[in-house]
Amino acid sequence: MRDIFTTLNISESAMGSFLCVLAVYVLLLYLSQKDFKRLIFSYRDSMSIFILILGIGTICYSVLNLKLENLELDFSLYVTFGIILSVLGIVSIINYIKNGSYAFFSAMLMCICFIITDIFFVLYKFYFYNYVFTLISIITQFSSYFFMVTYFLEKEKENEIEDLIEN
């Protein structure tokens, strides 16, 4: 998504790149919340969920509190982006913890890679450029693609198995 804009050297459209990535995150959040609705929680889950929300919230808050320079878009858009990515990460991690399937494991790793990618993207794009930050961002971005494909393939297998069991 964002990589296509970078590869084609389309620098005029920071908003286009932003909206492409945001659309993917919103779509993934929609898909993962459908699985999240099926989960059954107990009282003892509340502490681990609270720690997870606190941890990811702290990461998001810390990145957004950096003294970012040369922002291409309004800061509120980055806050929205961070909140959506944080919620996606929280939901996917909880889905894996409560369900434990390989599909949810892939989804969790995909979201962790998204978070790492975007942290290092912010660091090298708006804070200070460092070749190592760029390399980490690229490696985790391509890893997230791998885990995304794995998630969808495994989720499709799980759906086929559920259909066979129902029939």
C-alpha cells in the first residue's frame, strides 16, 4: 500500500498513501472483530486484557508524543491511525490468546509487524533518518505481508472445516 507510493516515487500524495494503509487496517479490524465477538471472557481475563491495553496504549502514546518534524498531514490523522492500529493489535492478540489457532497466531504476528513497521517508519520519516530504521521497517513490512497471507489462508481452511462439521 504505502510501499507502492514509495516505489513509484509519488511524493505528492501523502494522503493517498495514508488512506491506503488506513483502509487496510480498518478492513482487518472489521474482520478480526467478527471473530472477537464470538469469544467468551471470564473475570480472570480482565487483568491480562488490561495489561495488554495499557502496553499497546503506552507504545502508541510514546510514538505520538515524539517531537515529530515535517509532518505531511494533520496530526489528528496520525492519532486516528495510531488508535486504529492499536485496537487492531489488541483485538488480534486477544483473539490468539483466547482461541490459539494458527490463523490467529498469524494475525497476531501480522499486527505486531504492522506496529513495528509503523514505529520505525515514523522514526526514520519524521524524527531522524537512519538506515537501520529503514531496514527494520522494510523487513517487518514484508513479514507482515507473509503473515497476512498466512492468516487468510488458514482462516479459509478453518472455515472449510467448520462448514464440513456443520454439514
